[in-house]
Amino acid sequence: MQKLNLIVGVLVFLLVAIRHFIPFKVKYWHIMAFGAVILILSSSVSLSEAYRSIDFDVIISLFGMFSLGFALEESGYLGHIIYKYFKRTRVVKELVLLSIFVFGFASALLMNDTIAIVGVPVILLLAKNYGLDKKFLVLLLAFSVTTGSVLSPLGNPQNLLIAMSPVFTNPFVEFFKFLFISTLLNLLLLFFTTTVFREEFHSRPLSHSQEPIRDKELARLSKISLYIFFFLSASRSWSFFCEI
């Protein structure tokens, strides 16, 4: 059974790697489902084990976040937020630099996975408003949250494991003391690295326009939901850390 599991794992990995070369369209979930079906049919994994392996907390969390993101965008409130914080940027370089630090430091407070999910509708709207490439901004978001999360014990699960070490008396202070400068320098290095996408860094002044709130009631509910989300995320991260 272990040999079959290894073979299926390698096969799934290879299919994911070469899926763009397959003559017909194949999505990631097709490949994952294919591997899961093989394991179940071969009795390597029973149906009950497969069911128990499903993390419904993650599914519900993702459903809630994507619903919130859709509501923010559909109501026009997301455009309002972006205009508020990005209206002072004059050129693409300033926009990119601000995005890196906003996503980076936010991930240190609310965990990188959280900001990665919240940031997706933001960067899609930035791409739409300022004519930037979506792939470029997706990479920007991914590297920003990964780099910025290093600064805090709550930034990512790996940091929590390190903070559990008895050598730390005050993890928050010690992380900040030893990692603030290096995190800051790496975020700056990330900014200079992004300049390889020269076609994105045009010198034309950015044109800012505030999108109207299209649905005031939905915007009000989205705003309340956003505050609740950030409060609960911060509370859960803090309580989890305090229990360690």
C-alpha cells in the first residue's frame, strides 16, 4: 500500500507539473480528484478515512472569505477602500512599494494565509484600475505576505513553532528586535526585484478615480463583516499563541 501511495503521489505531482502540455484542458482539482479516486478504489484509503480527512473548517472559512470578497467588490466598497489608501501614489513604482509594505506588515499581524486570501480581490481591482498585469500583482502579493510574515510569531505557523522554544521569554519583542531590520530590508529588496517587470513600470502618472458605492446596504454589511473578520482573526491568532 505504501508503494502505491508513493506512486500515486509522484504521478499527481508530475501531472500537475506537465498539465499545460496535455492536449486537453486539465485543472488542478481534476488531477487531485483522479489521485484520490485511485487510492479509494485500490482500498489504500477507505471512504470513512477520506471523509475524516476533509477539513470543513477550512472549507467554510474559504467560502466565507470568498463570499466577503465578492460582496466587497460587488457593492463597490472595495474600490472605495483602494482609492482611500492608494490615491496619494503618483506612479506605478509608488503603488507597488505601498502594496508591498501594506501586504507585508498586515501578514505579520493577521497571518500570511489570511492576507493572501483577502488580498486577491484587492490586487484584481488594482490591475483593473491601473492597467497592470494580474500575474505580476499575484506574484507581488505572494512574495509580500511571505516576506512580511517573518516579523511576528503570528505571521505564519512556522514562526509559532519557533516561538514555542523555551529560549524566548517575550517572543513578540524578540522577534521584532531581531527581525524588523531584516524584514524591512527584504521588503525593499523585493521592491527592487519587481523592477525586472519593466513593462509594468511606465512613467505615466496614475489616474485615480473613486468608484461609486453601487449597493449601500451591501456595502454597509460588507464593512461590518470585514471588521468582524479582522477582529476574529486577530483574536484567534492571539488566543492560539497564548495557549502554547
